[in-house]
Amino acid sequence: MNQIQEKKSPRLKFMALIASGLAVILVLTIAPWNYVPVLVTENVVVIAVTEHGCVGESQYGISVVMPQCDAKVGDTISASFYVPAKELNGYYDRIQDKLATVQP
């Protein structure tokens, strides 16, 4: 007697494959390396002089404090500071462009 066996669909394997693919997509789109600080050196314009040093504004809109600074307000000096990588690689700009296409 021949017995016909029905094959069950491999649902567990299929769900694991979908979960793995979703995890990879999430890691690539919401990547932790976008939040890692990066050292940047640039010329900043001094906007204030305090007892802690000079305060300058970078092109990224970040206020930078340089200790032991003898510059005056309006001078341009070189400063090193850390910024999140997403500020440098245009991550926010790409997100805003995508949101503009979605909003009615």
C-alpha cells in the first residue's frame, strides 16, 4: 500500500529567513556608526570670550569652547571637536528628502 504523505510547508524556516532579512535591513538603515563621534578640525569664528576660553561657532552650527585662547570676538581660529558622523555624511539630509516625498 502506498501511503501519500503530505509535506508541510517550512513555515519556521521561512519566518526565520524573513526575520533575518528584516534585521539586516534595520542594521543598514539605522546604523550605529551614524552616531559614533568623529574628530573634526576646522576654522571657527570666535563669538565670545569667557573665563573658560573662547567660544566659536562651526559650520555645523556647533558651539566649540577652546581653552587658553587669546583671540578676540570675530577672529577666526582653528579648533578640533567631535561631531556625530551623521552630521558629516548627510544622514539627516537624506532622511529629510525622503520625508518630503512622502508628505502630501
